[in-house]
Amino acid sequence: MTITSMPDYTTTPEPLPPAWAEAIPGLQTLYDNISATLETEPDIRPRRGLWFEALRQVSPKNVKVVLLGQDPYHGEDHGIQQAHGLSFSVPEGVRPPPSLRNMLKEMQFDIGQSLTSGNLMSWAQQGVLLLNASLTTRGGVAGAHSKLWTGFTHALIQYLGQHTAPLVFILWGAHAQQFRPLIAKQHVVISSVHPSPLSAHRGFFGSRPYSKANAALRSIGLEEVHWGV
């Protein structure tokens, strides 16, 4: 059996997933400029090779829910980077950070389900695009690259927001909700304050986003998401 090794993206830029580059004219050019700017950045989170994990997991034609985060995690847990390319998610073996813990608490309250870890890959595999507004940051620094990714994320949300077939958008907090004007009326938008400990008690807890998302998916003829186990 032949084992294919992961390409070394420390020396060559991580490629933009072809389906997204084809769907959104100009996205490749935007990324080329970002890649050139980050070429000498020594400590990027998530690591190179995981920047486009969300886009690799869900192709443009398979998106049914867009869950928009703000910025990748910039820390580590027991020496393992928290960020792995999916918004709010952490790799197996990494303890859920506070916002994710609150998301899991609300899931238990809302639909009586939970997850055995903070890895949300199962959501992505069902068509939930776990997209951060900024796809990278610097290790230990929140928001370090946010301005770099503004045009790129705008192009993605504008494309999805003008999609003819309706989708479900979940926008938590003011940062995610600033993209609301890009989302056309045929889509369903579910919004509340952010699950961060700073705001969760001001309206995230009790907002029932999971059952609302599934009700919205049923209403537009799409299969529900199995959020937990």
C-alpha cells in the first residue's frame, strides 16, 4: 500500500481548493496577495496546510449551513495547537475553549445532545461550513491577520449570500453580524450574541440555535444536521 505524505507547505503556498477558486472569480488573486504577505510569518495558527480546511471539507455545492466565526484560536493545550482550520472547533485531545464549552452546554439544553470532544468535523462532513472571518492569526495574538483576510471573506460570504437556493446562516456576535447585508432574503439567518463567556448570559444561552437551524433546514427542503450524539 502506498502512503501519500502531506505536502510541505512551509516552502510552498497551501493551494486554494479548486472548487472554490472556480466558483468565485478573483478569489485566487486575493489569496495570492495574502500568501505573499504571510510568507515570512514564522508562527501562523492554524499551521500551514490547514488554512482552508473548512473549504476542503465542504464544496460550494454542498454547503447548507454557514457558521461564521471570527478568528482562529491562537493558543495551545498540552502542546497541541487549538486551531485546526474549522471555526470554533479543536482537534481531538484538545480541551474545548470557553466559547465552545458554552456551545456544547447550549446544545445539551436545546436538543438534549452533546459531543464526546470539541472536534466539530462531523458538522463539516454534513455540509456545515465552519468558516472564520480571518483564516489565520499569529501564535499567541488574537486578530493579528484580520485585516489581511477582509476582502477574501467578503468575497466568500457575498457568493454564498447571493446563492439562489436558500441556505442557513448562523451569525453569533457583532463581528459575524456585520456580514448580514451580504445575505439575500431567500436565506435563513439565525443570530444571537456570541457564545463567549463575556456575552453568553446576555442571550446566547436559551437561544436554541441547533433546533432553529434544523427547523430552517426542513423548511427549505434540506436534511437536518446531526449536531450531537
